[in-house]
Amino acid sequence: MTGPSAGRSAMTPRAALAKRRVRVGAATVAYLDEGPACPAGDGAPPLLLLHGCPFSSFVWRKVIAELRDRFRCVAPDLLGLGDTETPPGADWSLPAQAATVVGVLDALGIEQADVVAHDHGAAIAQLIAAEQPRRIGRLVLTNAEAYDNWPSRDELPFVRATQLPVLGRLVLWAWARPGLFRYALRSGKAVHDPSVLTAELLDGYIAANLADARRRAKTRRFLAGQLDPANHRATTDALAGLRAFDHPTLIVWGEDDPHFGPEWGRRLREDIPGARRLELLPHTGHLLMEERPGELARLVAGFLASPPGADSGAGAGAAGSSGSCSWPAAAGHEEEAHRHG
């Protein structure tokens, strides 16, 4: 591994965020590194943010803006997505993703980080929690790929369409057009409120994974992994370790996600010993960091600031300010579920 180097992403100026790059094995991993003491980040507690599929670290920009005054926010682009580059034929499976994320922490000299993870990134976080729990201080899981729930039934037609010999390339080419990509996100129910699908969002998402033929080819190959049974087994294989993970864990869920509904959050709350709280965000879809970035950031900050023995720590201030109401805890468990108004 080599040390980090500064650089700019290939995104359009409107969507651009300063990125750094670090070598991890054969991969050149692009990542955001934002905090009160950047570029080194010394003195600020490290917070690792892992994005989902097929997105990039760009999805965290609004949450990072809320948290970077208190935390060193490190958000890598996953293998096969965004500005991260690998040799042809490199392994992009979930185990390889988890190993690369740990490699990023090693390269940055971060022994342990708190983690906020979404979708495919949350699956990666589960593998790390199961296999290398010491690398995670506290864990926040949001609208996660978990168990055997991915890809969702609604996603499958979209994913399969991208793999068709001719039509697949045409579909991805079409999604590179902002109007058609907005339609794809709306029809795919990525958000509850389509007004958040702004030009800034569309430009950033397209620039990361769809802007040119090379990026579209990467995205197509990445999506093929969503159909690989061997890759699917990684989340179920991690269950034994995940059920031993007793570090403080908060689960935050966009309640109106048709792909991964809140029942999956409840199941994770039951299975992770350190999880004592499930926060449900109503009128919020899969991309909760786009629809409720301020609320998500407040929940994360409150949780990370809470004493180790406290309830997951999201309630004081964050939950109270949003008019949450307590749901009954499951029998035999100390956890609570809160719904935010």
C-alpha cells in the first residue's frame, strides 16, 4: 500500500468534490477525506462512510457537510464504482470490498473507526463487523443489503436488463441522460419525494458511474455481481459473526423503501447484540441521505456522542427534536424502535 495523494475527481465542476487516492493492493482507491483538521485529520475521531450500489461517495456529501466539523469523514468509492480503479478482471466481490476498506483504514493509519453504511456498503460493514470487529468502534446501518434480501424483487428487472448483450449497454447509455436517469430513479422508487432529484444530484450520480463508456462498462460489470450466487452468500455466511458483534449499533431506516423495507431493520436489530435502537424515518425512501440528510446526521452525531452504556444515544436531542414516538421493544430485548415525524 502507498500513502494518500491529493487529486480531483473526474466529476463535472458542479458535482465535483475534492478526492484523494491511495493504493490498496492493485487498486487505486478514491476517497473523500473531510474534517476539522484535514488533510491529515489528526485529532478528529474518524468516521467511515460506505455507500451503496451503484452509487459513489458523492451520496454522502450532504451528511459530510453536517458532520465534518466534529469528525474526520472518510468516504471511499467502492471497487468498481466512482473514481476507484482496478486492473481488468479484479475481484469486486463483497469479501474483496471488505478487505479493501480495511486496507484503506490501514493506509490512513486508522486502527478503528466508527462506521455509517448504506445498502451495499452496509453489507460490507457487516462482513467487517463479523470478521474484524476490532476495526469498528460504533456502527450505523441504514437500508442495508443483508441476509438474502438483495437484489430486491423490484431491482431485479433493472439489474437483469443491464446484462443483456445489446440492450444492456443501451439502457446504461440512456441512464446517462439526466431526464431518463431521473425517470429511472423515480420509477425505481429510489426516493419517496422526487423533488430531491435535482440537477445537482443527477449530475453527480451520472458523472460517477455513467458519464462515459468506460464508466458504464464498470457499472455493468459491478451490477453483474448482484446476480452472482457466490457473492450473495457472503452476507448469510457473515451471520454467525454478526450475531456476536456487541459493539454499540444504531439502525436507521427510510421507512418507505420498497426494496429493503423496515422489516429488515427490525431483523438486524434482533440479530446484532449491540443494537438497541431502530430509528424509522417516515416518508423517506431508500436514499435517506438525500431526503433526510440533516436528520440522519443528527442521529449519527447523537449516537456517537452518547456514553458507552447508554441506549444507542440517538434519542436525546435528535429524536426528541423531531417528535419521535417509542415503539414497543420486542420481548426479551432491550432495544427500542423510534419513529420520527
